[in-house]
Amino acid sequence: MQPVPPPRPAAPPVAAPPVQAAVPPVEPTRPAAAAPSPAAPPLRKPVGKGTWLLVALFLLAVWFLVKPGDPTAKLERRVKDAAALAEQCKIVDARTELAALRQDKATGDQLRRLQAAISAAAPACERKQQRPKAWTEARKGVEAAMAAGSLDKASTRLNAFTRKYGEDDDTREWRERIDARRAEKLLDEANACLKRKDRACVQNKLDAADKLKRPEAQPRIEALREELSRLLESTMLEGGAGVTATDAPPPARAINTATFAAPDKGEAQRLRIEAERDIAQANYRGAMGKAAQCATLGGAGCEALRTRAAALDRDYQRCLAAGNRWVNATCQ
């Protein structure tokens, strides 16, 4: 038999919980009324496809405008712009751009072309810059020669200037002055010859003055021709030739120099030498006048010399009008 376990001790009595006083129920507090919230903004409409297309086109246009171009084409444009600067005589700016193009790795051909353009423009630009000062000095020399009555020296100095720097309005004006003074001097000499009753001398001076084509001298030339005609008439009457209706003296412009004194061969030779010297100095108008006087005196080859001087003068004027240089009787 198994042993019987001892009985468990009895549990202590449980104390009763203390009785709490009755608490009146508390009413819950109501929250204060909240301020009304603003109305929410309306929802945006979704971006349409057309808007996205416009934005894409705009961005594409911006890209085309700012995209990097061909560097060779840009360098070529710079070369052309620099060459234009050289043509405008902005040589310093052109050379500065040439140095910048070397640093920017321009091609050898581009650099050579720009250098050639600068080299070609530099001499003309230098002459253009020097021209005002040179003209001031040359004009003083021309004025001094004219004041001294040395028209040939004034013409030589003017021609020396125009050969180097070309013609312009000022030089043409002074050339006109010299020709006008030369015509006036010839007419004064013709008048002196008329007082001496030297018909050949009068005719030669009038022909030389008429070759200069000075409009202001034409009235005086006509008057002297009339005087010469009357001198011829009086000479014929004094010689007993008698003047009838059929033997009237010819018009002034039709007077034949063969009726005058014998030509002076020595004077003709001197005039021819001076005309050839004037041609060598590019004083073609002076050569034309002297060759015409030489031809009037019966000088051999003077008419051909006058024709040659006239042709050279035409070519010379065309060359200068085209902006070229006249060197050794050729246009360059």
C-alpha cells in the first residue's frame, strides 16, 4: 500500500476589498468648433501632347542655334574678315587677327592668304597715310614755282607727286591752274609778237595756247587772231598787193603759216627735245603743247611726237581713274 500524503494546510482567508465612496460621473467636455478650412484649388488639367510637341520644337531650334559649328568654317570667316580689315587700311587690326589665327590653329593656306592680303594692302595704305603730308610739301613747291613764273618747274613737281601718290581733285585743280597760267603766258607772248609785227611768232603762240583747250582763254585767242588777220591785211596793202573782193584775207582760223617768215629749225629742235623730256617725266600735256609748237615751226617728227604724247596722256588718265599706278609709261 502506498502511503497517504498528509493533508494540505488550509488557505488563509481572503480580505475583502475596501469599499470606495461613490464618485459622481463626469460629463465629457466637447471640443470647441474648428474654423472652416479654405476650399482646395481645382486640379490642373494634364499637359496635352500639343504642348509637349511645341516644347520639343523650341528646344530643337535652340539646339540648332547654339550647337558648335564647323571650326574650319569659322576660321575661314575670320580670315575673310581680317582681309577686309586690311583692305580698309586697318593693318594693325588685321595683323592682330593673324596672330590670333595662328594660336587657334588655322590652316597654313588660310594664314598664307591672309598674310598675302596684308602685304598687298600695306604699301597702298602707307602711301595713303603719307599722302597728306607729302602733298602739303609738294604744294608749297608748286606754289613757289608758279609765283616765280616757272610753270615748267611747277608742272614737273606736280607730276613727280602724282606719279607716286596718284591724282585727286587737288592735283587736278592745280594742273588746271598751271595750264591756265601757261595759256595766259603764251597769249602775252603772242601780244608782244603782234606789237613787233612778227606774224610767225603770233601764229605759233596762238596755236600753242589753243592746244591747251582753256575755255577762259578762247575769247582772247579769237581777239588776237583778228588782230593777226588785220596785220596781214595791212602788210599786203603796204606791199602793193592790193586787196580785192577775191583777194580778201582768209578767216583767222584758216591763216596759212606758209605765208609767214621761214620756220626756225633751231627752235623746233629745242622744242622737240623738251617735249621728249616731258614725256620721259610723264608730263604728257606739256609735251603735247611743245610738240605742237615744234610742228608749227616745221620740226621733223613733231606731229608724231604730239600724237604719241596725247595717247600716253589718255592712258595715264584712265590708269589713275581706275585706281592703279603709272610706272614707266605702263599702268600697274
